[in-house]
Amino acid sequence: MEIKRLNIIITLGFVAIIGILIAQLLWTRQAYNLEDKKFNQKVNIALLEVVEKLSEGKTSFTENPVQNIANDYYVVNINNEFHPVVLEHYLKTEFNRFQINTDYVYALYNCHSDKMIYGKYIPKNQESSNNKGISFPKHKNLTYYFSIRFPDKTTYLISSLRFWYLLTFALIIILLVYVYSIYTIIQQKKFSELQRDFINNMTHEFKTPLSSILLASEALNKQNAIQENTKLQTYTSIIINQSHKLNSHIEKILNIARTDTSGLSLKLQKIILLPFVQEIAETIEQKNENLSIRVDIENNVSVMADEFHFTNIIYNILDNSVKYCEKHPEITISSHKDSKGLYLKFKDNGMGIPAKNIPHIFDKFYRVNTQKSDEINGFGLGLFYVKKIVQQHGWKISVENNTDQGITITIFFPF
């Protein structure tokens, strides 16, 4: 069901971005057409003003003297003769007035020779003046006229719409990033599913022979020959203890694989912190002779939590503090409140954690690379499980190194 939903979201997102991109391209095209129409209108008005000035206000045209022959080519009819220098002056004046800032070329018709006389190439930047060979055809039924060409009109219009093209380019980049992100998510999802399937299959395959080893070793330990021989009894006890430890690791991996698939089901209940924590601390102290745990928690402080998972959280934190201590472990469990919520702190005198490794200690299968870590068996799942349960409850957990030695783990319970 989740895969189907993900596919629907991906498809809708892809369709939405494609739709936006198509709309943007249509808007850009429409903006170009509007800019082209605006340019033509300005050129027509400017050329009409030139005609008015060349005719000295004595125009008597029944039709518009300005004809737009092609996209970048205009022919302007005049009733009397005019000098090229005067024409160039009026063209520059009117084009500047109407802000037509692009290169243009003009040519005049010589009625005596019946030929078009090439005029001059007028660049928008007067310093870069050059002569380009541009053809001007002769037009019938006109006696006095001149022609104007805008060779760089398309470039000029595109440059005036650079914002639209930049926006379109940005949308294309967003689409490519979206496609790449979706591809990465799908690949990561496939990898996660393969990893989970591998863990499930591996742990199930381990549990069957491990159960047989436990049954056989426990039955063997009850034999008279074994009980009478101290060495053999020690060996069988080691097999049984290590088998139970391995079984515990396998169960932990299976539980994490299950929670990744279906999530946790929490049974929340009110827990009084002081007796709850003291009972767990006493249990751990019984297993470790040199361990000293001091509990400094206010009376009647309570939290809403799943008893089973909350017990595992505290047990994992205390167990890590004991395992990663190179001398007699000393742990202080304290609590305090502020306006935001309740803080439960676990301070130890262990070997600490390098600052660069602290952001990763809650990652799955992550273990800090130290000599002590190599000596301790584990899969790097304890703190990952702790953080997962903490987040499921809506709490927060943080770790910091103490100023002297060891670390302090803080669980925050918001009000």
C-alpha cells in the first residue's frame, strides 16, 4: 500500500512540474509575441514622426506611409526628395526618443537611377560602427522612399525577455533535480527493503540452529558426568551464556526490523520515576560488583510511557555506561524541571566519545572505532533502538561529553 501511495505522489508531482513548465513556456512565447508587437508599434510611430519632419508637416497620405514588409524590414513612403544626412539625423532622434535601442540599417531609393542606394549601418553603440552588406529590394509604385532593416531584432527581443528565460531555465533545473531526487529515493527504498529482507532471513536462519544448541547444552549440563566435573560444567555454562547472549542480539535485530516495517505499538501508562529507575539500577548493580549508581530524582515525578520499552531505554543507557568504563563505573541519575518540561540525566565516568562521533552514535549499526569497542561484542543497535523509542514517545534525547570525564545522556519529556 505504501509503495502504491508513493508511486501516486511521484506521478502527481511529476505531472505538476511538467504542467508548470509547459505553462511557463507558453507564457514566455506569449511574452515574446507581445514584445514583438510592442516593438513594431514603436517603430511605426517613430517612422511616422520621421515622415512628418521630412515632409515639413505637409503630408497628404491616404494610406499609412509605413509598411511592415517583413518581420525586420520596413518601407517608408515620402512625397518629396530628402537628403540622407537629414534622414539619419531624424532616425537617430526619433529612435532614441522611443527607446528603440538596437542596430538598424537604412537605404534610399534613387528615382534617377532607379536603384536602392545603400545608406548606413547604425549600431546602438556608436563606437562599434561597421558596414554590413545588407540587401534592400526595390519596390514598385513608390517614387521617394527609404527602407529600414533591424538585423538583430530577434536577439534584441530575447534580451529584453531574459527574466522569462531565466525563470524557464530555473524550472527545468528544478524538474531535473526532482527527477534525480525521486530516482535516489526509489534506489534507497529498494536498498532498504533488500537490507531488511536480508536481516530477517539471516536472523531467522540463525535462530533455528541456536535453539538446538541451547536445548542440547542445557540437557548436557544436567548430566551427572558434567555436574561432577568442574571444568566441563564451566565450559557448558559458557556455551549456554553465550548462546543466550547471541539469542538476545538476534531478537534485538528482529525487533528493529519489525519496527522499521510496521512501527511500534506503545501501551502508555503513568510511571513514577524514582521507584521505577531504582529497581532497574539495583538489578544492574547485582550483575556488576564494582558498579555504583546514585539516583537523585524527586519524589512523585511521573511520566507517561510504555513500561516495557522505557525499561529497555534505561537498561541500554546504563549497560553502555558500564561497558565503556575503564575503571570502577560510577553513574548518577538525576532529574530536574523547567517551564518546558522534565529532564532525566544519566552521567557516567566512562571514556567519553570523540566530538566528531557524537552526531552518529544513534545511527543503525554505528560503533565508535576505539580499542574498547573492539573488545566489546555488539552490533551498534542499542542506542539506535533507544532513540527510536524516544522519538516514538515524542521525547528528545541528547549526548554531551562531561568537562572532566565520561558523558551525560539527557532525555527530555516536554509538558
